[in-house]
Amino acid sequence: MADERCRITVVGERRSVDLAVPAHTPIVEYAPMLADICGQADSDAMPAAWSLAPAGGAPFEPGQSLGDVGVLDGETLYLQDVLQGEWDGPVAAEIAEQVAELDDDGIEWNARTRAYTTLVLGLLIAMAGGGTLAAGAYDVPAFGGELFATGLAFAALARVAEAKAWPVPRGLRLALAMAACPFLAFAALAWPLPGAESLAAATGGASVGAFAAYLAAPAITTLVLQLICGLVMVPAVALAALGADRTESAAVVAVAAFFLLGALPRIAAQAAAVPPGPAQMDDVEVTVRRIQRLLIFLNAVCCLAVAGCLVVLSGSDDWFALGLVLCLSLALLCRANSSRLRAVVATVLAGATTGLTALTLRASGHVLGPHGHLTAAHVPGWSAPLATLAAGFLVMWWGLLLCFRSSLQSADFAERWNWPGPVGGFLGALSVPLAAGVFGVFDVLMKAGGRM
């Protein structure tokens, strides 16, 4: 603004214009001219008091100049009426009517919704029966064949419903198709196999069912289901071949799920970019929302798997298992800093908190208890719950401090710590040798070195 003029873009209701205005002249002196150029509608009964406003911000005071408010060359401003809404009358509403509107979610309970609900209930009851047959020790291999045929029948039913345009919504058709996944897993569990082999067979059956579901109803949901089952089958087969026990299996699954968390944004973007149908095209905004929903769902699944495995590992008396719980919990805390989606951050923090809490409550008995590794410490059993309670109060106090801090400055903190990323990567890499230690690899190496 060396020539005392400010070059801006003014956007109105009908058109926009690029022009230069005096930088130190009050906005009120040339705002009516800008309103005429942009074709703004005005009323003789209630004349408008035009001013300029930044995108998403409040309008400037008409008596101020652009130089006073710090507007620079090239900015885009919007015409706004500073008196808009000033002459609106009071709005009265009955509280009872508003409560009734809250109780109405816009979906009427009619014959159609009753039919959909009945179909879903029947599907859930059938899955409960199939799971009971698979989990029960009936030693009847014929149940495996029946459950396998039932799963394929669900997929075929979904395919026929889509091909014949049955009056069944797409969501229910997808549910029918995806029912093949658990039923084929139930079919594998119904056969009398050893524990590790039964787990591998169940994951293999689930993968076949997910593939059948994708063939019956091609969609992003069935594609992601097939991807998840395929990823789970690889460690399940490896664990079955190694004859891993419960703690060793939890170590492998926890490390694999943690590393999968880092690849989820790319996986979600690739999966959600596939259009849901050959005749349906989505715009960019819809695609972005689909990616976000898919990313949140996959993060929740992975964090749930990690949290469950950390709880299992925390009950072990092996030092490597306890170190793996601490390492992955801290790595999850560092990874929470890498996302801006609140749901993703919440699930990652929940997984980390679950691991640290389980480590404090369960591992203390193995380490500091009367039969623990450090029996000389003589720590009472109530020390772990008391320490957890104190840690909870400390975290709450920190949260209160952050609440006061956010009230004194912008809630959207622009600064982000840079150190959690490298630290989380280091802890993730450290979890691999710790998981190997759970399998006793280092004990074998030490014994082999002692014989040399």
C-alpha cells in the first residue's frame, strides 16, 4: 500500500469485483458504492449499513479504514450489513414443543422400518445360534458343513436381492453379504482342531467369507472387511505354525496392529477413493467425508486390538511382556499427536491409557508382590490401585490447567510438538525386539553363547 490505496476483492450476493480503495478512508464513505457495484439488494424501509468483513469473521466497524484493521493487498472481503438482524422481533417457542421435536428423529416407525428391524433381529439371532454351535464342545463335524453352507446362502441371498432389486435397502444387503464372514469362521471353529490350528482355520474361513461378501455386494465396506480379514490371517497362520501361546500371540498382534496404525491414512484414502457403484460419482467433499469415517473406523479397530493385547500382556510375569506394554503405550501417546481428527486421537489415547492402567494394576503383583521378581520390596497390594488413583487425579489437574490455558488464547493451537513423532517411531522399533524377547529368542541366544 505504498500509494495509499489497498487492492482488494469485494464479494457480494450477485457478483464480485477487484478494485483499489483508499487505505486510510473510513469504510462507510465508499461502502454504498461497493454495494451498488456488487448488486446488493437494499430496502427503503430499513436501509442497510454496509461494511466489509473477512471470510467467516465479523464485519469491520464502518468508521474504521482498511489500514486501521490491518487489511493487506490481495485480500478477499465480503459485503455485510452491520444492522442485519437488529430489527428482528422476539422469537417465542413452547418448551414442550421443543422437547417433542427432540424426541422425533425424523424416522417414522411404520411398516417399512418394522420390516427392516425384524430382518436385522433375525440376522443377529442366527449369528448368535451359529456362534453357540461353533463354541460348544459338541464334537459334531457336520455342524461345520451346515454353518459353511449357511454363510454362502447369506451371500447368495444378498446377491439375488441386489440383482432382482428387492425392496431391501443397500445397508441391509451389505449386512446380509457380510454375514458370510462370521458364519464361515464359525464353520472352521466347529471342527475339532487344536487351539492354534483352530485360530488359523477361523481366520481363513473369515477371509473366504469376506471375499464371498465382496462378490455378492461390491462396496467399500466389503472391500475393507476383506482387507482386514486378509491382514489378520497372516499372523494367525504364522502363530499357528509356531505353536504360540496366549501371551506370545498377544505380543505379535499388538506390534502388528501398532504398525498398521501408521499405514491407515493411506489405506483409507485408497479404499475410499473407489466409487461405491458404477453409476454413482461423488464429489470431493463426499469422498473426504468417506475417508474420514473409514479412517476413524479402522483406527478404532486397531486401537481396540492393541488395547486388548496390552491387557493380556500386562498379566504376564515376563519382563519382556511388561516392557512391551510400557513401550507400546508410550508409543500410542506419541502417535496421538500426529492426527487432527478428534475421534482418531480419542481412540489412540484410550488404547494408551488402557495399557498403562493395566500395567499399573496387574503387573505390580507379578513384580512387587509376595511371589514377584522383587520380593524384597514388600510393597502392599493396595499400592497399585492407590497409584492409579493418584495418576488419575494428576491427569485431571493437568486437564483443568489446559482448560484455563485454552480460555486465555485461541483454542486452535497452531504449534505442535515435533518430538513425539521421532520418539514414537523409536518406541515402535523398540517393540519388535521386545516381542521377540517374549518368544524367548534372547534366552536361546544367551544359552547358545554360553555353550561356545
